[in-house]
Amino acid sequence: MKLRVNLSSFSRLSPLLFLMLLSLNAFSFSCMQPEKEWVEQMADAERSTVLLNNSSGTIPLADLANRKIASLNLGSPYAAAFDSVMSRYAAIARFTSEGYPSERLNELGALLKFYNTVVIQIPGPALADSVKRNFITELAKSRQVLAVVSGDPANLRYLEGAAFPVISCLRSSAVASGFSAQLIFGGVAASARLGADVSASYKRGDGYSTKVVRLRYSVPEDAGIDSRNLKEIDGIVAEAIRAHATPGAVVLVAKDGKVIFEKAYGSHTYGGEYVTKASDIFDLASVSKIASTTMAAMKLYEQDKLRLDTPISTYFPLSANTNKSSLTVRELMLHEGGWFPTFPSIMPSGRPISAAILQIFIPLRWQTISTSGKGITRR
């Protein structure tokens, strides 16, 4: 919201009205602060997060279908934020060293034997623990290991000689952790370089660049959209659920390669047994009706080549001699034509026939088809 007041008119405003206007403007600005700060922190993370040891191009991860990924937290306070972002790209199993003292880390290693990719989050100072370093080295011998090291890059000296990819994340925050998680999957690109010599393996200017290969998860302001403009989505979906147009939904909004809104509503059924989650996988049935038929109909309507209340027999002569001849385009587009959702694959004579031909020639609104093979019966 932008507030414009002519300064010369201040003298004509009552003190109370003037204070109300200032308060309104301040509230509008404060509502934008969290998103603005998030965008700024992401930009800072992009400038200060360095990808190392990536000569083989392991990052961004590819072939996700054949990867069993484990996320192992060795002391990061922002593991929840990191794992939450990772899980948007692939199924991951979460593990933590909490409850496993150094002498029991091998037990944790045994739990990881079923995973061929292990992403390790570890604060830089924790690398000074030789037991943890040896644990990471052993893991890397039998599977793909990726290490995300937060804090002072000087701690990278403890990984001297490591061959696995290392992400040096200067900032220690939930946003920076999320950036690192997206970098692993190619939601964001790596471009930063080390600012100083750390060791023989990690020198000033070192770092690998990558390209964005998957969607980036962000906030509306990052795509030039006011977050408040998306609040109406909640009401629209709530109305659809109340009207029993759907028991639930997942709404995702993406712009310019950035997911700026993703939220789950309702449940899988009207009984409410299973709450809808953003991670649910949907059967995208009848997509052609939305992606092609509806788009084509809208274009033809714009060009005045299609009239919604005209009988379909005008456009499909094959239907002229059937009881579907009076159905209108609007009725079909609204799924109000009375057609059956499924059709038998056999005509009464026993001869196979395609569903498309069946829909054209068999009356549907007023007749049903006997499954006994005795022909068509009235209902």
C-alpha cells in the first residue's frame, strides 16, 4: 500500500487524522518486513555460500529416482529448516547425532547403510572433533557424501584432502540453511568464491559455479508480488470445500521459476480421514480438458467462432441424429450433459468398440447400457 499526502495539506489535517494516516502507513510497511528480510538474507546467502570439491558435477544432484537420501545432522541448530526444504525436492530420511556420543557414532553409521546418498550438516567448529571427521571419511568410502559446513570458512582446514562435495555456508541461520538445501538440488545456483586462503586445498578464489535446474522455493516479493495479494486464495479454497466442489486441495503458485505459494487444504475425502499435505501426489486425470480443450474453447469464444449455448450438433454433425443433439457446449464444458463417467468396452453385439465412438452414438442422458449383453434399456 502506498500513501501519498501533499505536505502543504498537513496544516488542514486534524492531529488525530494525521496520526492515523502515519499509523496506517507504518502498519503497511511492517507487514512487508518479514518477506523483505527473507529476500535480503537469501541474497546474502547467495553471496557467501561457496561450493567446493565439485569437479565431478555431483551438485546439483541428478537421477533422484535412484537415490536413497539421508539427511544427517551432526550439531546444526537449523536442521529442521534444512530438511524441510530438502523434502520439497526428494524423499529424505532424517537422522541426528543427538543421543550418540562420539564412541557410539558407528551405531549411527549402521543405520545409514541403506542409503546411497548422505547429506551431512555440521557446524564448522565441530569438525575439530577427529572422531566426527573419521566418521564422515568412513561414510564417504561406501556412498555419496555431501557436507554442509556452517560458520567460519577457516574450519574447512579440517577437511583437507576430502574428495566429496563441500558447501561452505558462512551464515548460520534458517534462511542460509534453506539456501544450501536448494543449492544441492539446483533450485538456486552457486557462484560465490572463498575470500581467503584456508589451506592447501582451499584457497582464495576457489569455488564452483552451478546452474538452476529445478524450481526455486521463495516468497512472493522475490518475484515482484505482494504477499497480501495471495491471501484471497485461502477464502477461495475454503468456499470450494464448503460447497463440496472438492474435499481438499493443494495450491501451488510459481512465477519465473520460483514457487511463491504452496499450501494444503482440507482432506482426501469428505469424511476427513486423511488430511491433505503439500507432499501428496495427485492423479492428474483429464488434464487435456483443462490444458487444451478449455484453452481452445476460450480462444474460439474470443474470436466469436464458438457460442456456448449453441447445440453441439452445430459443430459435430455426427451427433445430429442422437439424443445428444440438443446438448449445448456450455453443458458439456460444465459437465452437466448427463453423460456417464465410464463406458463398457463392448457393444451389445459383443463387438469391441472405442470409447470415443461409444460416446458419440450411444444415447447417454436418457438410456443406460446393460452389462448382460442383452442390449440397451431405458431408465
